[in-house]
Amino acid sequence: MPSHSMQTLSPAREPGVLVEVKNLTVGFGRGEFLAVKGIDFKLKAGEVVGLVGESGSGKSLTALSLMGLLPHGARIESGKIFFRGRDLAGLSEKERREMCGHLMGMVFQEPLTALNPVFTIGEQVSEIFRIRRGMRKAQANKAALSLLGQVGLPNPAEAAKSYPHRFSGGMRQRVVIAMALALDPELVIADEPTTALDPTIAAQIVWLLRDMAERRKAGVLFITHNLRILAGLAQRVLVMYAGILVEQTQGDFSDPLHPYTRGLLKALPPNPSEAQTARLTPIPGQPPSPSERFPGCPFEPRCPERMDICRKLLPKSVQVQPGRSVRCHKYE
Ligand SMILES: Nc1ncnc2c1ncn2[C@@H]1O[C@H](COP(=O)(O)OP(=O)(O)OP(=O)(O)O)[C@@H](O)[C@H]1O
Ligand SMILES: [Mg+2]
């Protein structure tokens, strides 16, 4: 483990809190375009937290901020990110890279980009055991085979000898998850890891991540458009809209509070097999563009329950129960 001399303690350091994000704001250019606007959340070890929201709501930029991988032109305008109580901003570039490399793993939507086409699957997983975990070659190969079996590849010995292009999307995603497991990170960020997969494979991938949280006490941040995929997977769900967190739920969402979360739920087909044919009830209208400035709630123009005040003032986040908060004037 690298030493982090420049560490700052989080004001609210709690046992088991892995990540704490405080008032994080991410912008482009000179801050005239804000994609993430003052979000707060915590993630504990062993916990799966879902992050949902429509396209463009700022989910990926939130994840990339945690990893220190913001795209060119984007920067953290304000706020703090603590990892195990250490302020990431207090680390040097080198310390930060080491920490992200050792303690965080990311699973992206398109697994092919994470795999090297010129090495076999076995070589790629085994290399992580050798370089990151200091194993000898034979030991690393054995560990790689065992892991490929654990992520559900039917014939691990055969798979280890194959090159990534021979694999289907679901198989590749399993390999990427095996690589994340080999790192044994404390935090795994999965950004829409199942979007390209069929529902059965997607469900298996979801359970692999859940298992990782349970057995290895890793924290998992699972990003998706689809609330349904989080049912039974996530202990908590963060709902993001136009760069703000509008609701944080505990457990499932049988009783959503924010009109946006209710809209998202209604937009889901009744069951996954009907996804192709069912008539959806999408929320009418479009989210605002990140360059728009307005004093009120960003959901107001689309909100079926809007009131006068909603246009004038951004609601504060109100805690309605421990672990449950909502940002809506109805609850203030
Ligand atoms: N590299 C970039 N340059 C300019 N704008 C960007 C860049 N990356 C993201 N944005 C903008 O920032 C906002 C938030 O983007 P982000 O990728 O975080 O959304 P998202 O919630 O992950 O969406 P999706 O569900 O489509 O992946 C969007 O308006 C997007 O257009
Ligand atoms: Mg995204």
C-alpha cells in the first residue's frame, strides 16, 4: 500500500465509510457549463449503491471524478471526495494514480476497450496477479484460471487460451469483471456494464458484482438508466437529474418520493420481457441543457406536481428518514 502523507481526515469519518462525496461540482470550460452540481453521498464497504438518471444527467462524470479520470476540459469546480477518510485533492498526482490503481476498479459499458487484443485472456488476468499481487508466474496462472471459473466462464482453461475478439459481449464483460476481481479493489465502479447485454447475461453480471460486495466487502457503485436492474441488487439508490441528486432511497423503490423518480418508475415496462413491445409512459419534455442557468428546481418544467416556488428556488435536500433524502419543495 502506498503511503499517503498529505492525507486530510474527513470531518465525518465513520467506520466502514469507503467514499464520501461532499458538494461535488464538475464543470467544463471556465465553469460556465456545470454537469454535476453540488452532490453529496456516501458509500460503505460491502454496499452496492445504484446511481440512476436519464442520459446526460452527470452519472459518468461523477464516476470519473472518483477515479480521477475526468475528460479533457472537465474539472472539479468545488467540493471534496474522501476515500477511506483521505481527501483525494490532497494527494499528489502519483499518489492518486497509485491509490486509484490499487483500490478502485472500473467496469465500463464496452468491455472490448478494457481488453488488449494481442494477449490471451489468461495472460491478461494472470498479469494482474503477477504485477499487482506479486505472484510467481505459475501461481498467477492458477489464480487466473480459478477466477475465470468464478465469473462463470464455462471452460476456463479453454477461455484462458483465447483472444478477446473470439468472445461475445457477455463473456468479455465477465473477463473484465475477473480483472477487476484480480485487483481486489475496495471500490468497484460499474458504468452501465450491462447495457449491451441480453437480460439473462445482464442478470448474471449483476450478481457477480453483488457477490463481490458481499464476499470481499468491496463497495460497488452501479450506474444505470434502468431502475429495474437495481431491484434486489442495490442497498441504496441515488437518483440524479440534471446534475443534482434529487433522491436517495434506502432499499428498493416501492415508495419513491420525488416526482422524477416516480416518473422513471412509470416509464419502465411492467416486466423485462415486455421491454420491446410495451407502451412506455415516458416523462414528457426534456431535461435542461447544462449551460442553462435557472434559480429553481431543474425538474420544474416537466413536473406534474409543480408549485409556484419550484420555479424560483432550488429545493434543499431534506432527510425524511435515516438514509432517505429528497430534494423537492413538497417535503420541505
Ligand atoms: N468530454 C465532454 N465534453 C463536453 N461535454 C461533456 C463531456 N462529457 C460529458 N459531457 C456533458 O456533461 C453532461 C453529463 O455527462 P455524463 O456523461 O456524466 O452523463 P451520463 O449521465 O453519464 O449520461 P449517459 O447515461 O448518456 O451515459 C452531459 O450534458 C454531457 O453532454
Ligand atoms: Mg454515462
